[in-house]
Amino acid sequence: MDRRQFLAAALAIPANGQKEAAFRWPAGKRVAVSLTFDDARLSQIDVGIPLFERHGVPATFYVSMANLAKRLEGWKRAVSAGHEIGNHSRSHACTANYRFSRARALEDFTEARMEADLDGASEDIQRLLGVKPVSFAYPCGQKFVGRGEGTRSYVPLVARRFLSGRGYLDEAANDPEVCDLAQLMGTGFDAMSFEQMLKLVETAAAEGRWLVFVGHEIGKSAFQTTDVEALERLFRYAADPANGVWLDTVEKIARHIQAARKSRTAAE
């Protein structure tokens, strides 16, 4: 046995170099992909929702309250069309190192204040849109409150309230075998070309993973803007059964993972 064969056997990787994923996606799919967008930006309603509806693509939107109110009827239509509405907190608190968050800095938050912020946003969403959010996205991808020795993770608060919590600017797709649903990896795809998106999808597919894309504005490729043409090409790619892509909301895919884990535990 040569060194390559030994390593393949040790890592349970076939000699052809392709690792067989233990987790199975529905209908023989190779990869799960979720399209998520933050902050209830106006272009999501004006450009994004019509685009998604033309292609029959569901998405997850983590909404901010002030922007939600600007297009309330549009967001109600989005809910009716089957898109998921997620919690993005009431205050969108990030680190004080960002000037826009200086007055609501995470360094100044306590766990109790964050609890009230999360619950308040869920109450607002349910009151305005009639849905109870089960998915959460950490503003700026940051998961702490306090500073120094007083710093605490607020992941446990999210885990107790939501099916999932999504990060931002992470560098990998989620392994459905081991990922913590309360700390999902989120990959930014603003300003990406279709070729860049496709490379990430194919990399995730090679290991049977779940790729959670994160965008903001929807329009022509720019800073914090996901490109419409690139999205349309991604939709066409995902629609081809030969590519094995399961394109769905965060809730749908997270529930599949949760159910698979419960089934496996019961079988053991």
C-alpha cells in the first residue's frame, strides 16, 4: 500500500480522491444552497422579489424594522409568495468599531438587553407580517455582547429562540453532519460574478455541503449589491436536474438537517 492509498483508507476517502458524503440530501441532490439577504433593502422588494418569482426561486430575508415599514405591502406579498422572513434583531447592533453602530455597540450590550432586542424584533415581524421568524442572522456576523473579561457569546440566546442563526463573511459551506445550526456559516456574494458563485457551489457539492449565500442590495454588481445577471445564471444552473442543486430557504434546509439528525439518533 503506497502513501496515497494509506491516507485514503485512514480518512475513509476512496482511492479516486472523491470523498463520499455520509449525509444525504433529498432526491439525490449533491448540494444545498440558500440565498439570504439582509436588512430589508428596498431593492430586494423592487428588483429581487420579481426576479425570484420569475424563476420560481425561494429566498430568506433577514429584515430590519425601519426598512420593513417602507415596503410593508411588498413584504406581505413576499410572505404570500413563499419567501422566508427571518429575524435580524431590532437594533442591528454591531461592534463600536463601525461608526454606524457606535450608539448601539455590542460592547455596551448585556445579555438581558440582547434578549429584549431579539424578542422585540420577533414581535414586530409577527405583528406586521403575521409570521413568527424561526431563522436569525447575526448583524455584521458578530456574536458577542460586552467587552474584555465581561464579554459573552449571545449564541445561546439565539439557540433557545430560533431554529438557526446565520453568520456572515465566513469562508466555508456548512457540513450537515456536524454544523451547529445556531452558528451557520454565511458566505457573502455581493459583487460576485456567476463564475465565482459557481466555483463556491461546486466546491460545496464535492463534499455534499450546504452553502448559505449572503447578500444585501440586488441590482448591478457593486459594493453590497448582488448582481442580477449573475443570479439569473445561478438560477438556470440550479434548475438543471443534472447539477443536483437543492435551492431553498434556510428554514426548509435546516429542518431537513434537524429531522435527519433526529432519525439517526433514534436509529442508534
